[in-house]
Amino acid sequence: MSTEIKKFSACVPNCWMNCRLYAHVRDGKLVQTSAAPFPDPSYNRICLRGLSHPQRVNSKDRILHPMKRVGKRGENKFEQITWDEAIDILADNLNKIKEKYGSKAVAFLPWSGSYAAINGGMPGAIKRFANLFEGTVVVDGVDFGMPTGMSQVVANMAGGMASLFLGPEPKDLSYAKTIIFWGTNITDSQVHNWHFVLDAMENGAKLICIDPRYSETAAKSHEWVRVRPGSDSILALSMIQVIIEENLIDRDYCIKHTVAPFLVRQDNGLFLRQSDIDGSDNAGYLTMDADSNKLIALETVANPALLGTFDVTLHDGSKLQVKTALQMLKDEADKYKPAEAERLTLVPADKIVEIARIYATNTPSTIYTGFGVDRWDNADQVGRGIATLGVITGQIAKKGASPLGAMGQSALQFTISDAVMGPWTSPSGTMAELLNFVLLQQAILTGKVNMWEPKDPANPLAGPTGKEPVPKDWPIKGLILTTGNMVSNHAEQKVTIDEMFSEDKLDFICCIDMFMTDTARQADLFLPCTSWFENDDIVGGLHPYVMRMEKAIEPMGESKGDWDIFKLLAQKMGWGEYFKGDAKDQIDGILDVLGNLFGDHKDRILKEFKENGIARLSDPNALPFADGVFYTRTGRAEFYSEGVATVFPKSMPALQLPVNEGHNPLPHFVPPAEAWIDNPLIKKYPLALATLHTKWRVHTTFYDVPALREMDPEPVVYLNQKESSKRGLKDGDYVTVFNDRGHCVVRLVVDDSINDGGAAIPKGWQRHQFKEGGYQELTKNHINTVHYGMSFFDALVEVKKWEGK
């Protein structure tokens, strides 16, 4: 009878949970995975995907040898080669592109398919090599919309997960008395946090779900608010209107910790300062004293006016009208009083009033946001509105209260941060350029990207040189892809395959993966990588812990971890000194870098990790912004901001777009770029398409695991009975979902959880799993020049019966 060996590991895809696992091994083979304990047992968890790892690791479809393309690009014709040949091909192509176009013409894509710190993309050996090569690192632009808007209120940051990591840790959900799930189906997409919600329910919490679809989370909530897709920022503004109108704000918090009492000049939109009044050098902010009706310095006023319009006399004798920042917010929100908001959002006016009152009074309250509201061109305004709801009601920095979700205080925020991990990712001191993923299409197709140019690169608060982004030469001629599946996760899939990946545009494509994904099929060189159980590594998750991943089995076939692949490449190119040792040898160095962030806690962290292979990074009692200080120009929560943060990857804080140059300083409504009622295109394509996260995949990871496919066998589209009948369709029909960009053929599921005018396709399928086309053909690569997020949901489609067989 064979002996079972049990190793500590982790599941590290982009579900963010990153559960601690046991890897059970018999005769050198992974045979089972199970939940391993955290020091805090409330974080013990595992899901169906985590249990399915043995099938994925041992899959007959794994590619276990290096291969080079022998047919036309995209034909999926390859021949097996040796690792020596593969590294020669890779190094030769990198050198050719560098010599002809410069090193920045090679783009390295370390995506989010693995959050492992060494053999993954967060930060990953690929970034270490990219910095040595001084190439281009393509940063994730998929989740930038909503977080950017939130960050504009609480921090002069923008892009990625900046604001989401400023919230409390997930366990904090259990202390809430009201939880609003806004654009998230937590029971499917972040199932591991659901038990904290159940704890809150047992303590009497009220659950409200805002979603166009009657999701599983909606079914479990006390209130379901069906909102028109793309109108979420209107709903947020209408709730703000009710809260201000009914005086449900937290007056004390607004006075002490927000810009509510600041006075805003009506000529240029800037805050009124002492220098405006007396011509001095004193740039201190002024408020209007509610008792004396006189201008008083912010730091000395006892009872500032929070609402009102006033006339003031400037130092040159001219008169000027000013309003409080809260009055400015009220004026904007008054455009969307509940009756008007009902017309646009389809949410009944009395329901808007009800949920606004509950949020402001049944406290502490948490708004748990998901990326259903992020995948829109106007997602930043949703984020701004939600964060504003939190700060004006004081629902922040308290146990069970945050408008920033429950995703912060996690180890993940530290392990993925380039700023934090720089000492490890850049041992040579050289750095790659950073390019937003949304702009990659421009760079490949035109050789240029439209980017904001800062007046002073050292001071992004000074703003950009002009009112619009400007073209910048940035040819991309080679792609090195790992820990992701770009073809499946980039909008406008036909453009990606037919244009971006054409041999006319890209000289070379290398894909590192376990399987022949949609992206791998387009590669010139395929390098087989190991699974998470075939390497030593370290990882943080959407919990406060950093964990060791022990190598449980030997690499299958000729597969190699990313560290070993880039080590071979570095040695070939003369940089071997920066890739010394094995992956296991990097763990102490990474942990030391992380520990430096925690001062007096470093010794404790290192000791815990050495003894147990796991260590808590953050203080369990810590609450972001508990001191009332925000990472903004004013040090306060800025629902009104003189400079609107935009994505500018080279700087932190973010580049500021000045309000006195026309940039809107408040949360406001901007119609979606495509999927909106006023768009004439809606007559041709009347359905707004959502691409859903499910239990069965994490983006495209686990796309072909047999146990999961048994429960979820093929791509489908959901339409309700009304929309199906209108088109003469019935449940089980194969239908074509299409628009001007492309199409896919899927099976129809008639489901009345879907809203009128809506369609939904679960995401993550590969093109070969469709009868025709692919769902990502339907999406559009909108470029929003503030948040630079990818607006997958902001797309219109039509559905008809498939005419094929």
C-alpha cells in the first residue's frame, strides 16, 4: 500500500481568495486537494475548483514539451523541440526586435492567472526579467473603472485595485448591520466570503442586492433592487440626494474628515483659500462660519456651514459667489431626485428612498461591490458615487462599515505591488516601461498610444500638459505571455486574432502555459509551464496571510516553472547573475521585502512564517482611515476634488486632471459608451450583454476540467421568456448572438432572472468549445481616458436562431 504525503500549497487563480490547501500525493502523483488550516479558522475554505486540481494537473491535454509553430500563425500546427532550441529561439527573437525597434518593443504580459509571487505574475519572474531587458510590462487594465472612481474620493490613486485594497479585511463583513451587494454575485464569484455574510445575517444584518439580474445573491438577500444596466451612478446619486435632503448625513464626520465645509469658487471650481481674500501667501482653506456668517479658516472654525451659497469679496475688490462642497454635491444629486431616477434606472422611487434610509440609519453599513459595475465605460462614476455615499454618512473606518467593499487589508495588496516588490523585481536597478492593457491594441496596430503627459513627472499633482492625451511613439513587435490568456480576455477578439496577432503587426509571440489555450494557438513558440503544485513559491490572498507553497510533485514531462524558464533565458542573454538559485531560494528575500513594510512587526512575521509556513501581515484590529486621514491633496475624503485622479502608471499618487480645465470634480452620470437607451444602435441590437463569472471557472482557468464540465457542459446564453418569445426562440435552441463586431453560437437557456433588454453569457469558454465564433468577439475595446478600464459589459447584441446544424 502506497504512503500518502501531504504538503502545504495554495490555490492561486484570479478568484482572489487564494485558499490554503493540502496537496495529497501518492507515488509521486497529485491525487487529492483539501482545505488546510489558517491561524484564524474563519478563513479556512475550499471550493469545487480547488477540489478539482488533480484532474487539471493530470489532464491528458497538458502540453509537456516545448513546441514551435510550423504552420501559419493561428493554425495550431506545432512540432516538439528541445529546451535548448526553445531558449535559442526566444533569445534570438528578443535580440532582433531590440536591435530593430528598441527594447520597449517587446511587451511582457504577466497577467492575473496566477498570484504566486515567483512563478506567477504577481510580481513574478517575468517582471524581474522584463526589468532586466528594459522592455514593456503590460499592466492589467481590466479592473480599473470602478476602483479608479472610488480612489478619487479616498486617495489620489487610480488604476487597478487601489481603492479596493483600502477597505477592511473580509471578516469585517460579519460586523455589518446592512450589507449592500452592488453589482456582485458573491455566492458564485467570491463564494469564500459568503460565510462572513451568513455570520452577519445571524446577527440580524439586512442584505440588499443591486443587480439587473435576479442572481443567487439576490435570491438570498432581503431586498433585491433591479437596476437598468449602466445606470448605477444615477442610483448612487439619487441615494445621495435622499440622504442630504433628509439630513441623514453624519454631520460631525463630514465636518472633520471630508471636504463638505470647503467653499468652492464658482468661477474656476477651485477651493477658496485665504490668499484669494487677502492676497497673502497663505493657501489655507476657508469655510463659512454658520454662527457669524463670516469666513473662518478651516482649522479654527467650530461650526462651519455645510450647505449654502455665499458672496465673498476678493483681495482685488471683485465679488465672487462660492458654495460649500456639500452644496455642490447636493446640486448635482438634485438632478436625480427619486422620481427622475426611477425613469432612468427603473428602480421605483419609494425603493430608492427606502434603501438610502436603511443604508444611512441601520448601521454599521458596508457596500460590497463587484466587477459587474466595473465593466462599463462609466464605471468610475459608479465608484465615485458609492464611495461618496460612504463618506457623507460616516460609514467608513468602523467595524462593519466601508463603501470600499471587503477586499482590503489583504496580503495580496502587498505581494502584487510593484512599489513594494521593487527590490526583488528589479535587482539590476533597471526598469521596464508600464503600458495599460487597454492601450496595447493601439500600440500594436499603430505603433503609438494616446497617453497623458504630465507637466512634471516628479509631481503628478501638477496635472497634465494639455486637456487631452497625446500620441506617443510606442511600437510593440513582440509578446511574451504568461499567467494569462489574452485572446480570451481581451475585448474585440476578432481584432485581436486577425489584426493584433497578425504576422504583419507582431514579429514574434511566445506563450507560456499548461494548455493549448486560445492564446497559445496563436503563438510562434510554446513553453510548457508547471502547475502550482510543482514549484516552491509564496503567495498572499484576499485575506491577511502570506503563505508558503511547497513543491508537492516533480514537474510533469519537460514542464518548467517561470523562474526556471526566465533563469535559462537570463543566462543565455548574459544576465545570469540576477537569476541565481532556485525558486525556493527566493522566498526568504521576498518575505524580507514584505517584512520591511511592517516595522516592529517584521520579526513576528518572519518567525511565524518560518515556524508555520504562514504569517499574518496586517493587524486584525486595523481599520483603513481610522485616523480620519485620507490619501488626498486635502487629507480629507474628496467627493469634490480639484484634481480628478486618472490612470498614470508611472506615478503614485496618480496624475491629476485639473477641475479648472473642465474636468468634473463631482460624481456624476455619464451615459454608457454603447449599451444605453439613447444610442440609436439599440434599434439594431436591443440587448445589453453581460458576461458572467460562474462557480465553474476563474476567467478561463479550469475551462476543461472534466468534473466541472459535467455540471457545466457547454456555452449558453440566458434570455428571459419575453425576449425569447419575441424572437420565436425556445429553451434549448441553438442561437447566434451577434453584432457588427462578431458572433458566437450557443445554446439558449430561457431564464426569467434576466432583465428585459438583457442577455448574459457565462465567460471563460475557449473558441473551440463554441459551435461558431466566441463570446469575446461581441465586446468592444472602449478607451476611457480617465480610468482606462476594459468595458466588457458596455456592448449591444441581438439573438436569432442558428441556421446551422
